[in-house]
Amino acid sequence: MEQNSLELIADKLPERLRLPLQRVRNAVEDKVTQITLRADRPVCLYGPNRMYCLTENGCLTDAHAANGLLVPSAKEIEQIVLKLCDYSLYTYQNEINSGFITVGGVRVGLCGKAVLNDDKVTNIRDIGTLNFRVAREIRGCASPLLKKLDPLKGVLICGAPGSGKTTLIRDFARQLSYRYRVSVLDERGELSAFSRGTYGFSLGLCDIYVGYPKGTAAECSLRSMAPELIVCDELGDRNDAELLLHSMRCGVSFIATVHAASMSDLRRREITLKLIETGAFHTIVFLSSDGEVGKIDKIYEMTEADD
């Protein structure tokens, strides 16, 4: 990327919040996975199994009640939301209604007061929390895993939040695109970091569908791009099992990610159990949560998968 994720995040903040973050950037660049701003509460930086608070003079502390902590105001949160949306909330309304905004590959989670119409969220007001997920491009991080499996048999990559699933699958797609026809379903814009007509991260020769619902993107790809592989991040919707079955019937393999820390966790939830019961995934990979991107904890072949 021309601008890394921490620079992009800092650029969206008012100066009072931006300068302290820039001062600690070198210290946290390879460690922080999320940065959370809460109105009238300290700025928090999260890494693997660790949380820090940011001080006004650009230092880190693990004391959440220390003096001199950097505390955003509700007005500053409002200003940041407007800047994230290029001062056009309407343009991002669908994303806002889903609880996030994606900017340059960085997904920003939103918490506030839901506005409902017929039990559907039509807006979020009084946003009080912004959670920035730090995106990274690490070329070659998928190489060790690629040597251990056959991507054409279907691969499901599992791990806890912050284990590097998105970073890993991004490099998977890039490397595989030089061997196969690969379509990427980039529903939230995180994989490609698409912004203003350009891609911030390299996905090689992939055909990229940005912002489409996964089902619509898959249908378009199957109809017109003749993919051998479809890559997507974060399965878990109720319609995803049918999506996998339809793609299998068309002779296309899937490489995807899902939130699950163990095989028992994967099987305990109805939606994820349905995903593995489709037979779309011959290999299930669990990532370590120790902070090293792409570090393999366990690999299961579905003929032997158990708790």
C-alpha cells in the first residue's frame, strides 16, 4: 500500500488524537490488531492477548485509570465518522446500517443507537465507539501452508479474531491467481483495500467483486468468469451453506475463513456445522492466536476431523 493501515487510521483522526498515535506507531506497528476509540473513555490498542491505553503525550500504558490518558469526546467521534464517510453519510448508509464502514481496507466497527423501521436497522445514531481493525499485507505468509494442501479440494481457515485469517487468505488469493482462475468475493472491501477506484493490496490476477453480497458475487462469477477457485472472507451467514453447495455443483472449489478457535467450536454452532457438512472443505486449518500471522496450530483432513 502507498499508505499503511496505521497511517490511514491516523489520517482520519483530529490532530489531538492523531499526534499521540503517530508517536507510538513504530512501537506497535507489527503488534496492534485493533484500535478502539470510545467517547469519554481512553483510546485502547489491542494486540494478541494484550491491551494498552494511549496517553496524551504519546506513550502506552496498561493502566486504564492512569493520569493523562487520551480520551476522545463525543464531538470528536462524530467528526471522525463524517471524515470516514467523506462527509457523505448517505453514500455509506448501507454499511452503517450493518455496523461498520470500510476505508482503504480498514474495517471500522460502529456502536451506537439503532434506528429501526419494521424491525430493520435503517440508521445508527449517537455513535459512541469506533473500532479500527488494522489491515496488513504480508506477501509470502501463505507459502508454508500452500505446500501442505491442495487448494482445489477446498480449504476452510479458522481462528480467533486477530489470528491473521484475512491477511493469510489475501496472500492465498494472490499466489493462487498465478496458477488458477480465482474470483475474490470482497464483500467488505478488506481483502483488496479498494478505495476511489484503486486497490491498496495486491491480489495478483484475481477477479475481484467489491461490495457485492457474497451470493450475488458468486452467481456473477460463476456465470461470467469461469473460476476454478472462489476466495472469500468470513463465512457465517445462514445462506452460505447453500452458496457452497451451488458452487460445488458448478465444479468450483472454495477457500474461505470463519471465526472458530477449535473443531469443537466449529461444530458446536449450527451455521458453521452446516458449512463443514456441505463437503466443500477437504482441509480445515486452525491458526494459532499467539500473534504470528499465518502460524498453523492444527490441520484436519475431513476424513479424520474430530474434537
